[in-house]
Amino acid sequence: MSSFGGAPPPTRAHSPPRNGTTTPTPRSPAAKRYKSDGVGDGPAPPRVRTPTRSPRRSSQGSPAPGRSPSDRFIPNRTSMDFDEANHALSVVASPQRKKGDDPAANARPVEVEFRRAMRSALLPRSSGGGRRSSGGADSPRSPPHSASKIFRFGAEVQNRPDRFRSALEVIADPRQEPGNDARTAALARPVPTKPSRILDAPDIVDDYYLNLLSWSSSNVLAVALANNVYLWNAATNEVSELLQLEQGDCVTSVSWAPGGSHLCVGTDSAAVQLWDASRMALVRSMRGHTARVGSLAWNPVSRCVNSGSRDALVLQHDARARQHRTATLVGHQQEVCGLSWSADGATLASGGNENYLCLWDAARSGQAQPSECAPRAIMRQHQAAVKALSWCPMHRNLLASGGGTADRTIKFWNAHTGAMLHSVDTGSQVCALLWSRHHKEIVSSHGFSQNQLCLWRYPSMTKLCELTGHTARVLHLAQSPDGETVVSAAADETLRFWSIFGGGPTSAARRKGRMRDMRLSSVGGEMSIR
């Protein structure tokens, strides 16, 4: 053997085989190339592999138009229809069958065409050019005839609005319907718009500044009619007369104690009376005001009662103490027509005829010695008297207030900071407010011109429905102990019960069965069912 140049390469001696013949040892091409270069017989240097292809050049610009950047092994999830992909993966092709064994193979041509049309409509990318299974043209076990891939590596142009689930454009997703959020929420829970019962309330005083209705935790409704107070037991439908004031005097406010056994009564003669409803007896009469007492509120923690009067003062009474008046709250300039304690007993809200909304701390108003206290905050955003007050049971510091005829708004406040969160113009006088205990809703009662109740969803303040039927302004609202029923008292001398805060179909059916064929007996003609 000769090389390309130079002396012939030396040969290496090998031990002869057993048969005595010699066989040349094959040399690798690399070794031959190394020897032929005339370098020597030292060990060959490590080989350097030649790349099989030229390296890719990095792109200096953006991707081509119409294509989204993606990896060849990672699909683009935004371009995939997961419902269709899951359907394609879940349908397994059936094995080869005889034509007589496959029910789909014996289908009539019209059925086959119907299935194909439905598939092309519900799976809009289906085309007929896909892979067919051997189980028949439209076998239930065969995969859909779709030309699209399960995993998509590029963007896809949508030919139909995103809110439609299919090409039929009738199976739409209501969550994607423009402006449909309020309607969907409104229809989520049916709300009865007719009263479940109506009671007569003759001689109820038509005065915006009074508070003549209260529903106790023991399910007894107290209503003040002129100089009388009547109790209606919702469980037994019994009506009883609790008290009758002297001729010329008038009941101006009522409020049940948290336990439901004692009723506090304010009078036109500036007295605050405490009555034991179980014994039908007067426990104590407390003085201190110089004008009528139009509002009352019990502290759920300290069990003290606050009274608001036309003398612009708010007094705090402890009927258990020898000296019942424990504090005098000074901050209003005209009659105090609204009082409400927060659920934790920490903050008292008061509304006055001078358009003030005042907040008072319980720690400052509950001192051992009678003293004058100033409000922690005064809000002056209302343009009319503030009577309607209600604390949200789901948010500790959320307070709702309603203004009179010149204001017509419902305002929401952060009682901790005193900031106004929201204001809604209702279009009419706001007489009373009540929060739902089961839903994020609030009901308001109104005066001229519709004399209606409005149910609102919070915080969007979408009006869910209007409850009509009263022919005069709806002055008072009260809520049942279970939180499902609201009773309204109006100047048309009627009480109407509305089952608007029900917890669902089960509670509605139970309530309907409980009220079926019920009759309320008349007591002295003062209260009766119509």
C-alpha cells in the first residue's frame, strides 16, 4: 500500500493464527488519514465532529404577520377549543365491525345527513376531510370528522362573536352578553311582587318623623295606632292591646328590646315608657326630654336604650339603674327622627330634621355619670331630613341613610372613616331602609308619587323590582326574626307583608304552607286581615 506522499507506513507485528497464515489488521479511516499525513505513530488526537447542518440565524425582526410566536412542542392555549378537544379525545374509534352489527350503519340517509349537519353546526371547524373510523359513517363511537387539530400552534381568526358557543348563534353564553350582568343577577332569584297578607291599621298617624312599627325577636309585631299599641303574634295570629294612653296623648315611637320581652314606647308627652309584654304591665316611665320622643334604639350589647326627641337631644337610659339617664348626646339642631345602633353596639347613628347624620361612640356615650357628649362625626351631604337608617349585617362599618323629599337619595357610608361610598337618587322621598340578612340587597320605602317599595342589589344598586299596592306614602318598615319577610306600614292605614328576602325554594314552600288558610281574628276592629 502506498500513501499520498512519503514513505510507506510501517506495519505492526501480530501473533500468527493457529492455521499458520497471517491476516492484515484493518485500519480505521481516521488512523489512515493520520498516518498518511506523515506525522508519526502516536495516539490519534480527539475527533472533532463536523456539524450536519448550518446553525440557524436568529431572526432580527418580528414574526411574520398572521402568525403567533409559539414553540413547536407547546400548543397555543388561547387558540384551542378545549370542549371540542376533549370531545375528540374522549370518543374512541370502534374496531372493524360487520355492517349488520353496527346500528349506525343501518341508519337512513336522512339521519346520516342530520347528524352531519348537527356536527358541522356545533363543531364549527368540522369539515368532512378528517380521518374516518371504521365503525360506520356516523358511529356514536367514532371521532368527529374534523379537519382541525386537537393541539393548535398558531392563532385562529374567530369568524363569530366570542359570546356564542357555536355557529348556530343561538347557544350564547349569558356571561358574555353585553350589558346582561344586571339582568342575569336580577333573574337569579325569584322575588314575589305581591303581598302575602294585608292587615288593617286604622288611625295610624301620618307623620314622617315618627317610628311606629317594630318586630321582636320572639316574632311579635308591635304597631302604634293613635294612643294605643297593639301586639300581633305572627306564630298564633293573636292580636292583643298592650296599652292605651290618656286622651290627648299619642304614641310617637316603639322599639323592642333585644330579648323580645320588653317594649319601649315614646310618647307625645315627652315620656319614655318600658313595658313588659308578657305581663302586659308598665315597668318604668323615664323622663328627661322636653318634647315628643319620635325615635328609639336599643344597644344590643349594653341593653341601654337611646331616645331622640323634638328638643334636638339624644338621651341614653338604663332602666336597671336608679338614675336612668346615663348620657346626653348634643349635636343636632332640630328634631331627631332616626336612631340606629350598629350590630356590635359600638356606634350609634342619628338623623335629624336639619339634614345632619351624626355618629356617636358607645364608649363616650356610656359613661357612669350623666354628661354631655359630642358626635364623633357629622355628615352634612343630605339635602333633607334624615330618618331612614340601617346598618349592613354583612359589613361591620357599612351604614345606609335615606333623605326626605328635597333629597330623595340613599347614601352609603364607611362609619369608621366617615367617608361617603355611594349615593343613589331614588326619585322620591325615602322613608325607611332595611338590609337583607341573607342576600346583598336592601329595600327602601318611598312616598309621593309611587308610594312603592324598591328592592336593590348592593353594591351595584341595580333595582331588582318595585313592590306596589300602597296608596299613600310607606312610612315604616320592619323585618321578621328569620329575615325573610318585611312588613310595611303606610299612611293608607294598611300593613302589607312581603316575602322578598326568602332563602330559596325550600323556604318559600315552607312559608307558603304555613300561611295557607290562615285567618286573623279581629280584636275591637283595630286590626283585621282584608
